[in-house]
Amino acid sequence: MTYKLIVLDMDDTLLLDNHTIGDHTQRALMKAQEVGVKVVLASGRPTQGMTAYATDLQLHNYGSYILAFNGAKIINCKTGEELFSSKLNPETVHMLYELSLREEVHLHTYIGDTIITEKNNPYTSIESELTGLPIDEVKSLVKAVQEPVVKVLMSERPEKLVEVEKKLKEELEDQLSIFRSKPYFLEFIEHGVTKGSSLEMLIKKLGLKREEVIAIGDSYNDLEMIELAGLGVAMGNAPDDIKAKADFVTDSNVNEGVAAVVEEFILKETSY
């Protein structure tokens, strides 16, 4: 099979633990683009937290794409055009805020290029470090959010969030897409929107077949795109239940497992 698109989760997949792209992986992805394969970065991060990596990989030169906010935005890196954008209305955000108080967990969202929360906490600080976005502590999140936002995150220690996730999925399953991007992040976006649904939309727009797509990830918010792709790949550091549903398991992010996939399934086939 000749693959024409490779879709990559970022944290714990494309990126090393120091949040950089390994040299081996960068070289392999540049070669893949040179032989005509488009690269898609697919992350729960906001767009601003992905653009520097897109620039490092020169996605703008090869007509490649970003799926930000777990698929709630699709960006053409060459033109800057938003091909798709999904948002939550303020009333939904306010409802989630009230639920966060009930469940005694932290909550933050985004306004422009800023993370908004009522009280900074270790988990929101991690989000700021990952994305490079500043934190604005507001007196009232309800008053601050008067326009639609792309997504909302609840956060707390993992063992607490497991119970909150189970409860809120039962309450809100017909209203929102809910998933964990990290053990301490529970994310909420528009119902039906996932990395998988946005990837399917992009595949159709590009006139590709699922069989021509590789998708690589490590976590539960990657599962739909892994199952959608012709070759769904789990990282060596992924949970066992993600690995069980993948077509192929590569090495860990620390050992640059993405590079191994590119070399085995793209560059070897093209005799680069």
C-alpha cells in the first residue's frame, strides 16, 4: 500500500519527553514530505501550541495540516485557512463550570491566546507549559465567557478524575464529546467531534481513501483516528487496551517510534 497521509498525535507520540521533536523523527518526516506524503499534526493542544512544531517540520511548504483542540479545528498550514471549526456556546461552558464546582475539580478554557481559570493550579500550569499560553486568573469564569469557546478542560489528580469522567459521561453523553487526553485532563468539545471525525472530514476533502492513511497515537483521544486509518499505530508507551486495537505497535516516543513507522511503511516502499 502506498500511504499518502500520516497523522500524528503530539505529546507522548511525536514529541520526546522534553517536548521536542527528535532529530531522527524530523529527518524521516521531512523525507516523507519530499516524496509527496502529507503530514497532519493532531493534538488536544490549541492551534497556538502547535504552530512552532508545524514550522519546524515545514508543513507550510508541503501543504500539510493541523487538527487542533482534538479535532475541533482543521487548519491548512500552507494558506492558514480554517477548514473546520467547532465551538461550545457560553451556556454550555457555564453548565460545565457548575459541574466542576459540584465535583470539586479545576476547570479552564481558552479566550483568544489565553488560558482562563478562576484559580491557577498545578494542572492548568502544566497546560500553560505545554502550549506556551499565558494564564489569566479571572474573578468570575461565567462572566468572562460570554462568547463561544472551542473546548473546556476539567483537571484533578487521575484517580479522582476517573470517577468524574464516568459520572459525567453518563450525564452528558448525548450533549458533548468527553475524553481524557492525559490522566489529569478531562476534555469537553462539541458532541460528535473527535480527532477521528475531523480526520474523516479531511480525508474526504483531499479525495483520499482510508487505506492510504497512517495514524499514530498513544492515548484514548487517539483511538478513533487509529481505528479509522488504513494503518492504525499505537506507541510502545500506549496503554495495553490502545495497543490491542491498533494494527501495529511501534517503539516508544522516547525511542522515536514515529521515525520507525515512517521508515518501515513509507520510505522503504518509495526506495528513498
